[in-house]
Amino acid sequence: MVLTKKVLLIVEGAQAEKKLMRHFYSLYSISNIEIVSFETNIYVLHRHLQQFYSTNTGHIDYDAIDIVLVINEYLKLEENNKFNRTDFSDILLIFDFDPHDNLFDFKVVKELLLHFNNSTENGKLYINYPMVEAYKDIVNNFDHFQASKVQLTDIRRYKQLVGSRSVYTDLRKIDAETGNTIIQFHLNKLENITNKQLMDEDIYSALGELQNYTLQTEHAVFIINTCLIYFIEEYGELYI
């Protein structure tokens, strides 16, 4: 019997990303997933790669990296709990932008987006701006959402701000139809603010560049969740 390969999701947090992705996968009756928490941010991941996978020039040798083995090593998993790359058809890395973090460096974001760009090979990085809770930061109509940003000074309390203004405060009440609407809002915003189409290979790099420019010029970032857009990339139009 041939077993169906799973999708491996490597997420930043121990709770929020897991709950969000499990819920959306369940909406579309997809169960072949494995979620593991890295339990720290993207900048620590980069620092780890730099420490253990650098060449003698000081640059990370991305060709030598198997992100599944990195997770096994970083989390110090016992032999019987280790992940095997051959068990997974796709690998997603889901992290927050976190521009308020002391380790924030856009060059790190740019580099990781460049090298983790294919879910079926080395893994594909999805960055949420400013963090995963952006998925529910929808207050009114699409025109309002398309322009919505969060100021850098507000990011440390962003979760509380979203909780006080979102129309989707209870994840459990999001059904497939509502889920489709949320995904479509974020996809439309992604395409509109980058002036690109989802099929464009550089759309996420373009988004990162735009966010960094907005951060430098306005001390703000556009509010957008990208990890949910994966569902359209992988499964097409999800109208159940």
C-alpha cells in the first residue's frame, strides 16, 4: 500500500499558527499534515543556519541545508521522533515579520525568501505581516482592508488591537465560506499592493521589499497574512 505523503508545516509559535492552520485544513477536509513549532522567530532561525551551515566566506551554504534535518537538530528530537524528508510532499515555513524585534534585519528576510521559495524542494517561506494574527484583522470592507497598515509603535500590542476590532474573533466560527472570503481578501491585497499576480515567482519578495520600504518611510507595515494564500496556490479556488 502506498501511503499519502504529508505536508510539513514548520511554524514559529506553539499555539496560534497551529490552531489557524489546523482549522483551515479541516475546513477543506485535508488531514495529511504535520505541524511542528520552531518556537522562536525567523531571525533566530537565520542565526542558527549561519552558525552551523556557513562556508569559510561566512555565507550560508543553502545547498547543504535540509530544513527537516535542521528541525531535528534544533529541537534535539529523539531518534524515534525525528522527521524524515521523504515522508513529506511539501514543506511550508510560517513566520512573522516582527519588525519590532531586536534581531530584525530585512537582509535576513530577503535572503530567506530567496532561498526558501519552493514547497516541494527546499521548503517555501510564508511571512505574515506584522504577525499571524493579521488573518483576522478585517474590520470593514475590502477597500478598507487593502489600505490597512499597522504602525511600528503599535506592533507590540498588535494582538490586543486585533482582538478588539476584528469581526472574526472566534476561529471556531469560521466556516468554509467565510474562510474563502478571508483568503480572497488577503490574496487580493497581495496582488494589489505589489502590482503582481500570484503566479509571479517574485511576488513574495516584492511584498517583502514593499514592506521594508513602508517601514522605512512610514514606520508602518501593510497588514497581510500570506500563509493562508498557500491554500489557493496548492488547492486552487476553494469554494466548498
